[in-house]
Amino acid sequence: MVAGRDAATFGEAKNSWLTGTAAWTFVDVSQYILGIQPTLAG
């Protein structure tokens, strides 16, 4: 989310941690809950 023109801090990005949270949640779900582990061979 980026603050719009009416905001006091126009252009400021907010909640940038959400993208990283989604990526780590996918890793947690796929590797630890489902048991899918990456291997050296792919």
C-alpha cells in the first residue's frame, strides 16, 4: 500500500512486511507442515 495524495505522507509505502510474510508462510506450509523438502538435485 502506498499513501495517496490526500495523505500527510504522500508516496510513503506502508505494510511492506506483508510480502515477506506471505513468502515465509508458503515456506512454512510447504516444507514443515506438508513435509516437502528441497534436495540438491532439485
